[in-house]
Amino acid sequence: MELLIALIPALPLIGFLFSVLVGSRLDHVPSHGHDDYDAQAHPTDTDAADVHESADVAAHAPDAHDEVEEALESVPTEEEQAETSPHAGHADDLANAQGADGVIPEELNNGLGQSGHVAPDGPQPRYRSWIVPTALVGIMWLFSMVVFANVIFGGKTFHVTVYEWIASGDFKIEIAFFVDALTAMLLLVVSSVGLLVHVYSIGYMNGDRGFWRFFAYLNLFMFSMLLLILGDNYLMLYIGWEAVGLCSYALIGFWYKKPSAAGAAKKAFVVNRIGDLGFALGIMMIWTLLGTLNFDGVFEGIGGVSQMQVTIIALLLFAGAVGKSAQFPLHVWLPDAMEGPTPVSALIHAATMVNAGVYMVARSNPIFAHAPIAMWVVAGIGIFTAIFAAAIALTQNDIKKVLAYSTVSQLAYMFTALGIGAWAAAIFHLVSHGFFKGLLFMGSGSVIHGAGGEQDMRLLGGLREKMKWTYWTMVIGSLALAGIPIFAGFFSKDEILGEAFNRGYLLFYLVGVVVAFMTAFYTFRMIFMTFHGRWRGPHEVWRHVHESAATMVAPLAILAVPTVLVGLLFGLPPEGGLIHGWLGGVFEESDHAGILPGSIAAGEHHGFELFGGGGLLLLVGAAAGVLGILLAYRWYVQRTEEPARFVERIPFGLGPGMYRASVNKYYVDDIYQLIFARGGVIVGELLWWFDAKVIDGAVNGTGRLADWIGGGLRKVQTGRVENYGLGMAAGLVLVLIAFLVWR
Amino acid sequence: MGLAGYLIVSTVLFAIGAFGFMARRNAILMLICIELMLNAVNLSLVAFNAYRPTASVNGAIFALMIMAVAAAEATVGLALIIAIIRTRQTAEVDEYHDLKE
């Protein structure tokens, strides 16, 4: 078993090394016709000439390309133009990352490449570099499941020490793995979604010149993520943490010649660094105070540290989680990260990496349990982010952006749960969210792929005719996200809401219900806009719309199974499901953290009552979801003019302004642009002035002073011996006088 | 007279030497002036030695030492001056100002 655990992260690492070494020789990608790297070097709406060139280079369907672009230019209404115009002129990173909203879909060429266009001359295209990485991840998945079963059903925990890495006096760091129920839960999500994304990518990345590179990155990511969740000490957690950040950077910027992708990658990296600085400081503080980084040692010793120090540690750790899990105010990178290929969005930015923050806080639960103030901060930021991101998701038109903000909002749910001490509920939601959000992202990728690269939902529609599998699997995922009974999201989300209610956080509960309603609404707004109604894009593209390849649809179908079942299996009966039994040991010590005095949970706990308070809570949660779906159906299927009228009916004429604010993500990016990018430039200019004038002035001044003194002194050197003699005599006299005076 | 007389002579000699060194322009004469100053010092040393309460030869030895050094210095100095005079065709030190800045 120990060997098995050690092999779990090792296998993807081997796959990565293999891909790096020989991957490029295994593929043969036609060098013309799919040359989207160079062709899409400048896909901004201002560079129309470039885009037309790229249409020529992309040998297939140039007309369709033009049509798409014209349609895109003509579609935005007055209000929607506000969406793109503020960003159009920015050249800086922050704005770059947003610039490509619904401009030129990056996967256009890829998508059509799938339709069987093969260069008539030259060898057949050949893709074999996926075999080894995917096979290794498959084996890894098998091992993970064995470990999962042993831990969850066998009730064991494993410590595996591979070797001692650092030994310096009392300070010891081992490369060691630790598997308990919490890790096992993460292992389930990471390895399952990871494997499915590998399979999915075989179809999705077909035709891309970076095919082997993509699999290399994916394997490196799997390795890093597994290191993160398996690590037995904070240093290994941190290494995995930074490594997944690096992979995220590499994969967001996978199409690195596209400025928006490169900018988004940079943005994700920089924003994550801000949080990681806090995380690193937190780890250093732990080591300074406790002298160890091992989870066991830290959690044993944390009780002896003063209240304020624990709070600072907890807040610093949480800063890292805020960055990695994209919580306000560091949420800005995640929506832009959608510039990456869609499998990356599904794997990294929905199902696994963004969960790292939740995992880390949950893992550090003994620390947080000792820091009530930090718990409040976690819950407060969580609930605020939940409603904030949901309010942005309401109006986004890019299918992936809707899902991205939804991810932010759902992660925020988890943090709310963590903050109120509902640890198991948070992990439950993490697991179910990992599955259904992975499913939704892969489904959106299938839509983008099948619809010729179109991501703008205003130009989609009616796809259910042609993409039955994608439609039904995405509906299942959406029902789960909307929290409709029997689907996974229902149990996990309502558990969080129920815990908030029982523990006495009434405000959080109410906001949570509102968010649930908004979630259901925007999720089904996305479904209805994409799959219902009629096709709103150009005609030529419609002819090419097709269901995706089996390698892409199969993972969707497979993921739909846990999306339906995870809730029933893990969560029944509500508030006392199996997952609580499994995770009970992990959170034993911290179970009562966060319970407010006077709340239901603080009194006698009489268990869940289906026909009592608990059942009523479930009903409210389900009703919020159903109402949201019904509203979306009314607005986006039955009466499509209704949303615009509703906006006008908001009193005091606030409607259009609110709409614009939501479309523009409440201007957070613009504020950051103003404060940090512009402000940075201003500060830089001030510092430059200081450097040029004061620092350089001092240095040059010193030089000039020496020059000036030397210029004066050189007149003394006459070259005449008698002058020197006079000098000596005068000196002698002076010495004599001094001698006589101070004797 | 006693010690003071010797010292006065010594001071006068030294002053003449110093003045000569600064006032004269001829290199050889300046060298002689230096010798004059050295000998003024020698005179005072020997005088101090003679008027010391306990018998001693230290001052005399010092004077001998200085004479030896002065002889060496005069030799080297003269050799240098002659070399300069040969190249510059003059003994006037005013003309030797090539080493100024």
C-alpha cells in the first residue's frame, strides 16, 4: 500500500518526463491549415486586417470566418458595447486579459480542424503522444481508487515516508505522504476528473500543434496537484501549491502567441503570487513558533500559541487560499483564466486546483478552530464572494465566463461553510462541485468545439438538436449546480445552508438562499441560451455544427453518473450522510468551532427531521433552485424580450446602470487597472524621478565634488622645488606652534 | 655663554640654511643649504650631549650618524643634480617645473 501511495504522484511525473523527452516525435501535425498560432497572433477587434489574413491562412471555410466576425461586430447593442469598449484600448496586462470577450474565438480553427480537413499532400496527421501520459494517469487512477477504498471503507490512514529531504538540527522535512479521509476525498476528485480530462483532451486538442506539450503540462499538473493533497507537511503542500500555480500559468497561456492568453496567464500568476506571499509568511510563522511543519506536529502544538499569533497565522494561510481559490478581492484571475483550452478550465480552474484553497483551510482546521476571528473573516469573504460572483454571472455572455463566475461563487460557498465550522459540508460540496463543474466545463468545451469555436451565447442557440449527448449531460450538470433534489449539488449545497441556519448564521443563510436562486437562474440562462431557441450565429457555421467525438462525449457521460449519484451516496440522510462518518475523524477536534451561542446546533442536537425544521430548510433550498430555473425559462425561452423590460422597470432608472456594472464585473478589473497598473506606473515614475534626481544626484554630486576639490588642489602642485620647500617649512612651523600651544 | 650660546649658533645656522633653501634658485646651493641645516642640528646635538649631567656619547653618535646620512644624501643629490644639469643645461630650479600638474 505504501508503494502504491508513493507511486500515485510518481506516475504523472514519469508521464511528464516522458512527454518532454519524446512527446514531440510521436505526433505529426499538419503544418498548414491548422496554423492557428501565427494566424491568431493579434485577435483583437481593432486588428481587422490581421483577422482577415488569418482567415486566409486557415485554409478551410474562410467565408464562415468572415461571417462570424461580421456577425460579432454587428450584434452588440448599445448597452453591450459598454462591455468591450472600456477594454479596447488597454495595452496593459490586466486589460489584455479581458480584451477578447466574445471577439475572435480561439478555438475556431481547432474546431473546424476536427471536421476531417486533411491536407491532401504530406503524411497523414498522427497523434500518439497522448498514449503514455493518459495510460499512466489511468494506472494512477486505479491506485487512487484502491487507496480511496482502503481509507474510506477500511478506515485507515497512511503515513508514507519516502526519504528525509532536509535535516538541519531540529528542523526536519521529509518527503512524506499522508492519506486520511480528507485527502482521499480530494484524491477521488482529482484522479477521476484528471483521468477524464486526459481522455477528453485527446479529442479536444486534436489538430493543435502543441498536442504533446499539452499532455506534458497536464501530467505535470497532475503530479503537482497530487503532491499538494498527499503532502504530509506544509512545505510539501506549499511546493505542490506553487507547482500547480506554475502549471496553471503554462496552461492558461497555452496558446502563448495570443496576447490575451499570454496576458491572462501572467495575470493569474501575479494575482496568485499575492496570495502565496501570505501563505508563505504563514508557513514561516508556523515554523518560527512551533519549529515543525508536519501537520501532526503543528496541530498538536497550535494550542500552545497565543490567540493573536494563531489568528495571524490563520489569516495568512487564508490569504493564500483567497488567491488560489479565487475569492474576492483576488478573484479576478479566474474568469480570465478561461483563455486557456477548455479541458484546462475543467480540470484546473473548476475541479481541482481552485479547490486547493478549500483543502488547505480544511486541512488546517485545528489552526482555524483556535482563531475565531479568522473564521469570521473566512465566512465573511466567502458569503460576500458568493453573492458578488453570482451577480456577475447573471449577465455574462461568454459561456465559459458564466461557468467561471459560477465556480468562484461555489467556492465561496465552501469557504462560507469552512468559516462557520461546517468542515465536512464544505468538503462534500467540494467533491460534488468538482464533478458537476468539471462536467459543465467539458460540456461547454464540447459546445465550443462543435459550434466552430463560438463562445458567445448570443450567437449560439438551438444546439440541442445537433448535440444531444452534450445537451443532456450538461442539463444534468446544471441541475446539480442549481441544487435540484437528487442531484449532487442539492445535498451538498443544502447541507451548507442548513449548517449556516443551525449554527445561527441567519444572514449567511438568507444570502445563501438568494445565491442559490441566482445560481439556478444563470445556470439555466446559459442552458436555454445555448441549447434552446434557434441558432443565432451565421448560417455557414450551423452546417458544421456537430456532436463532438466519442473521446469527448464519453467523459461527459461518465461524469454525469457521479453528478447524479454522489449526493445520494454521500449525503443521505441530510446532515448525517456517509461523508460525515468518513470525515468525522479529520474534523473531530474542530467540530464545535464556529457554533454561535443560542443557535440550534448549540442546544440539544436532535438530529435531522425530514418533517421538521430540517425538511423545511431542504424545501426552501430546492424551491430557490426551481424558482430560478422557472424564471430563466420564462425569460430566455418564452418571452425573450422580458429581461430588457425588467431592467427598465427597476426603479429610479438604476436598471441600465446595474446591468452595465454587472456586465463589467463591477469594475473590479478596472479599479485594479487604475490603482495597481496605473498607480504602479505613477509610483514607478515617482521612484524613477527620485532615482534620477536624488540617488543619481548624490552619486554624481560626490563625483563632481571630488573633481572640484581636485581642481582646486592641483594648483598647489607647481612643480617648483622652492614652493614645496616653503610648504614643508610652513608645516614645520605649524607643528611647532601646535606643539608649543598644546604641550 | 654655556649651552645657550651653542644653541643660538645652531639656530642661526639652521635659519640661514632654511632661508637659503627657500630663497636660492641654484640647485647646488640649495643642496649646500640643506647641509647647513643638517649641521646646525648636529651642532645642537653635540652641545646637548656635552652639557648632559651624566657622561654619555649618545649625542655624538647621533651626530656621526647624521653626518653619514648627510654624506650619502649629498652624494645622491649631487649626482641627480649633475644629471639634471646635463640634460637641462641649467642649474636654476625654476626651470625644473615639468612635474607640475
